[in-house]
Amino acid sequence: MNVSPKVSIVFVNYRSALYLKSALASLFAFEPVADFFEVIVVNNDADESALLQALKQEYSFSLIESGGNLGFGRGNNLGVKEARGDILAFINPDILWTGAHLEKIESIFSKDDAIGVVGMTLLNEDEEPEMWSAGQAPNLFSLAHNNLLGAGSPHSWRYVWRFGQAPTEDPSPSSLDWVSGGGLCIRKDVFSAIGGFDERFFLYFEDVDLCAEVRLRGFSVVRRTDLPLIHLGGKSSRSTRLQKKHFYASQKQYFDKWRPRWERTVLSWLQFFFCRV
């Protein structure tokens, strides 16, 4: 085992062990320098413990049993406690690695001290850029604009479902506020200074919140199109109703933390009348 890896990759598993197997197979197939990184898997699903123990016989990784479903942010925070790399990479278990990315990620951070977060570009199974995987900070105006924009469209529900942004082309690094936690790399010292993911976000918005904290400290958030991941998407949830419940709760938490009082008040009113599940 490498004593001092450059990058610590953290996966949080919940109902995703079979997808994690494919993720690890692709990761170890593409990354040529095994000692350059370590892999940490936090298991939030006791029913999959035996599958993960079997997977350890095939691939080298540290397994942490959380004892229950801690959520995305809290699970990642638990994994970071065991991380030894100066760079943390939070990766969804339902991804496929597509190339030798890790040395490039380390080089990006080494060449520019102002960069706090590097987002990897998430592609769908057709290898097209995934909607809602990066963008500008959510606010009430963006929610209103995109709901009106989507009125009458068969896809209009998506404007409420994801962070109040209509699908756009990949934004330039200078205009980016947040990147998806499904492929997010961050300096460990910056992550520690922030205090990790805010554990009040059980699921959704924890990545948006983390990037806001990074920018508050004067670091930039960038996304690189030359660091693609194929994201199979939504493999850990079996209940759309529960997803929506978590989403609206985290949306409110984000607005309570970052937006002015009048926006928080209007959002609460809108959620009460239009977003009840």
C-alpha cells in the first residue's frame, strides 16, 4: 500500500455495489500508476457489505462501514478521515472512468494555487454532457425564469427538479459557481478549512454548498471537459417520492443558508403550495 498517495478517491455506496464494481474496474484499467492514488469506499448500505467484501478480493481499496445510511455529505466526510492524499476526489459509484485523469488533475492544482475545486465533466450513457451537473448558484430569479421558460414543455418538470437552471452548454471555467459532487476534486487543506461537507444536507445541494464555501474563501471552481466520466445516473434510489423529499428539504436548507430572507420566505410559500410530496 502506498504510504503517501497524491489523490484519495472516495466513493459512498448505497444500493450501488454492482455499479461500483464496474467503476473500480474502469478506474484501475485506465490509471497506470497505482501508487499515485488510493480508493476509499464508505458503505451506507449494510445489505451490501458481503458484496463489498468480495469486491475487495478483486480491487485494492479501504472499506469503511458507516453503520447506516448517513447520506452523501456525511458519508464522504467519514471517508476523508481515512484519506492520505493532498487531493480529494469525490466520485459517484455509478460512473465509468474514461482515461488516465489523476495525474492531469494533480497537475492542474499544482500549476494554479487559486483553483480550489476541479470538476470532472459528467457524460450520459450516450456520451453527451449531462444536464444539471454544473452551473451558476441557484436563486429565486433563476427558479422563476426557468419554470416560466419550461412552461408547456414536456420537460418543464426538470426545471424544478434540478437546481432551477435550464440546460445550457458547458460554461466557461471563469463563470462557474458549482460542479457536481459526482465528479468533484478539491484540495484537502481547503476541504478541511471549510469543515467538509455541511452534514445538514442529507442529499442534494451539498456540492453546490461546498463550492459556495470554496469561492467564499477566494478559490475558484472550474470544470474541465478533458476529464470526462460516464455517469450511468440514479442507480442508488428506488423511490422518486423520497428523492423529491430530500431535494426540497436540501433546497430549503441551501436558501436558508445563502439567500436573503425575502427569497427564503417566497421559496417556503412556493414549496408549501406547489412542491408537497
